[in-house]
Amino acid sequence: ARGATDEQVAAAVDAVRSLLVHEYSPLDMPNPTLSRYYRVLELVALDMAYGPEAITGADVTLPPSVEDLEKVDAVLTARGDLGIKASIAKLKLALYGPNHDAEVPEEQAA
């Protein structure tokens, strides 16, 4: 049973550190019920008709878009961190080597 090398451990530590949430605020998390409440309140205050189509917003249960993740990565990189993308790439390189994306036919792998 072979253990992890120092390079692999360092890459894993960097990858985990890049995923840590440094500044958490519950206000950063969307509350769909509260958002719907305020949307209905706004429509009533403006004396506008409201129905399901006027109340629905973005689906907050979907994962973030690639653009949103790239914005977060840019903020991390600007702050001096390695960034999520770079740290995961470094971890993959340390674990699987430089040709980890190359596909090998099954008959060659055996």
C-alpha cells in the first residue's frame, strides 16, 4: 500500500483551502420564501396584478453558472490565493500525472 507523496499532500491541502468559505453571511444565501413574500408585497403596494408568472424568480436550487464560478475564482486569485480552478488542476496533476486526460484503449491498459 503506497502512501501519498509530499507533493500530492500539498496539492490536496491547497485544493481544500481554495474551497473554504472565509467570510460567511447568512444574508448571502437566497431565501426563496422571503423573496416571494417581498415580490408579492411590492406588487400589492404598486397596485399591480400578480399571479404565478409575476411572482416566480430564478430557481435557487440550480448550481451556480460557469460565469459565477469564474467570478469567484477571479476574486480568489486577486486576493492572492491559488484559485479553485488552478488548485484543482494542480491536485489532478499531482495525483494522476501529466497525461491523465489521455484515453487509453482497454486492450492497451490491460
